[in-house]
Amino acid sequence: MIFVDRHLARQMELCHAWRCIHYARAQARLHPECGVRIETTCGGQAIFTGMDSPLNRVVGMGFDRPVNIDDLECLEAFYANKNIVPRIDLCPLADESLFETLRQKNYSVESFQNVLIYPLSEIHTLQMPQGIDVRQSNQEEANLWILTTAQGFESNEVPTQESLNILSPNFYAENAACFFAWVDGNPAGGAGMYSHEDIVELGGASTRMAYRRRGVQTALINGRIKAAHENGNRLAMVLTEPASYSQRNLEKIGFRLAYTKVIMTKPLLNKESP
């Protein structure tokens, strides 16, 4: 069992932050019109990857030094320039000054994320579901991986261009390793693995409608864990919604809760208000 202290929490938050950074850099190459911006603050990363992007957020803040009002006002100006609200991933093991400063600036809770971990030394306990072949995709399969994962997320064999655009940087990110689950010679699902130092984040997993309830998600989790272990990583992590189907699948395999993050936000002031 791994004890999650502040040092390990910082490493995990950095792993997620670098996943976001590499996604943003890939987005800038694929869609320069999005106006991608990345800014370092208090050891964390403020990310903007385009209007309505789920990755517009601040990750890893509050570990390198105390946070003050000026820090938050700089972040607010960063996002106000794009006319979107600031969102800050608040890790419970961050410096206490971040909690107090968010309170002073009237931030409120928007949502929660559970961070689950799996020590890769326990890989011997994994069992692959029968009839499913998991392997890493190659560059020539980029469009197929993007399409497959989009089909799974949308539960539709003809996904929208918006979904394809959101998923594309996941494949082309510098630290990405993307995987297929194959059933009877057909791509049944796809998933990503994103490494930083000796920790990997598993994410972006989906299963096409016709192949659900066959163990595809379990196979994708186990396949990525095996690959991470072979690459010399020591820990796998996943972010999930609390009490979600994904969390249940992960806990069945052996993941356990490390901590719960709070997504904090503050609406932009109406510039026309007196």
C-alpha cells in the first residue's frame, strides 16, 4: 500500500499538469486558431486550449510556495482576457494558503474529482478478459483511434466534428501512448496513457456501443497498466467522477482512492455592471 503524502500528491498533480500541457501544445499545432496559452504560476499550470474546452483550468497550484491574492488576480486576468471563468483544481494536500486565498476571493465549489492510484508492483494480480486483444496504436492508425474513441464517448457511430477535434490532441500529445481494444478483428474501444517521470495517468477510455458489457474497459485498463509496468513506471493514476461507473471498474481491478480534488470557480464580473 502506498501512503499519499504531500510529496507524492505534488508528483501526481504534476503528472496531470504535464498531460494538460502536452495536450495544449498538440492543440496549438493542430488548431492554431484556438489561441492556446500556457502560464506557470505557484508551481501549477494555467491552461487555455480554446473556447469551451474541458482543459481550460489551473492544475498543480499551491505546492512550491504559498499563494497570495496577487497570484489569483493574475490568473483571473489570464482567463478574463479570453472571457471565460477561472477554474482551479484544488488538491487537499496543497499549501493551506491556497484554501484561504480562494475563500478571500469568494471562489465556490463547482464539482469534485476523485484521484485513484494503482501501484504497478501489483501487476501480477491482473487478469485479461477473454476474447479481447489490447495493443498500442501506431501513427498510421491515428484517425482510426480518434474515430473509435469518439464513437464510444458519443455512443454514436457518426460522432460530431467537435468530438473528433477534442480527442485529436490526446493522440498527438508528446507524452501520449494510445491503445486499441480489438474484438473479432474490429476496434471495440480506445484509451490513452500519459506519462511524466515515473507516474502515468490513464485517461480518454471509451467503448463503442456494440461492444459494451464484454469487459473492454477492464481490458484497456489492464493493458495500459501492463505497458506502464514494462516501461518502468511505478504508479498509475486516474481521475474520475465520484461514485461513477469508471470508479467502480477501477476499484474492482485494485485501484484505491488517493484523494478528492475540488474544482473551484469564480464567475466573471459583468463589465457593464456599475
